[in-house]
Amino acid sequence: MTATLIWILLGVIAIGMYLSWTAGRLDRLHTRIDAARAALDAQLLRRASVTQELATSKVLDPAASIVLYEAAHAARQAEEEQREVAESELSAALRVVFGESAQLEAVREVPGGEEAALELAQAVRRVPMARRFHNDAVRAARALRRHRKVRWFRLAGHAPFPLAFEMDDEPPTALADRPGT
């Protein structure tokens, strides 16, 4: 009888340790999501800021400046529910203005234009990477949260179900193909 109780106790301890390990793993995934979201927010803000700077620099023609400024301003001021749409609209505005390399060449010809074009190209290229890291972390957390043991033992606690950040982040062709960046 004592041997049976010892085996039951060892089984309960092993199950408890496994559940504790799973809860810790889920917590680490949620922390990774938070860090990836902060990095994504920083890259989106950087892209909008660089776009606004370029739009107000009088380097572009007035129509392109207005389109870029309004899209960047809307992206920076968007509420959380509208953020994906506003960021997608900024991506579309960047594609319209920099769809061909002629506009980019005009920017590069002015003093300081080469640095501005380089900074914008880097900002535009970093957004998809940051979004991919965030969405990969969300996917991993969702997969773990779908397991029965996580649901039955409520290992996720009160953490909200993670949501992916879905937006159009296709870079303009003129900025995507910049050599040396």
C-alpha cells in the first residue's frame, strides 16, 4: 500500500512539473510576443516618421508630399483598432509615390537626399521583418494554447488570446531593390 501511494505521489509530482514547465513556456511565448510587438511598433513609427520628414522636406513634388504626409500622419495617429488599415494605407502611398525609380532619383539628387533615401529604404524593409517575427511568435503561442492540457488546466491564466498584425507591407519596387542597404 505504501509503494502504491509513493508511485501515485511521484506521478502527481511529475504531472505537476510538466504542467509547470508548459505554463512557463507559454509565459515565455507571451513575453516574446510583447517584445516583438514593441519592435514592430518601433519600426512602424520609424517608417512613418521618416516618411513625414521626407514629405515635409520640399524634395518631392507637392502632390506626392501631401499623399505621403497624410498617410504617415494617419498611421502615427491611428487608434489600435484602425492601426492595421492606416499602416496598409501608408504602404500603398509609398508604393504610389516610389513605384518607379524616377521619384527616388529626384530625392537622391538633392543635398542630403542620399541619406534620406537610404533611411527610408531601410525603414520600409524592416517593417515586414518585424511583422514576421511578431506573427511567428503569435502563431507559436496560439498553437500551444490550443492544446487540451493548456485549456483544461487554464495554464494561460488571464492573458488575452494573441492576435497577429495583418497589414499590407509590400515595399515599393524602387526602395526594395536599393543596392548597398
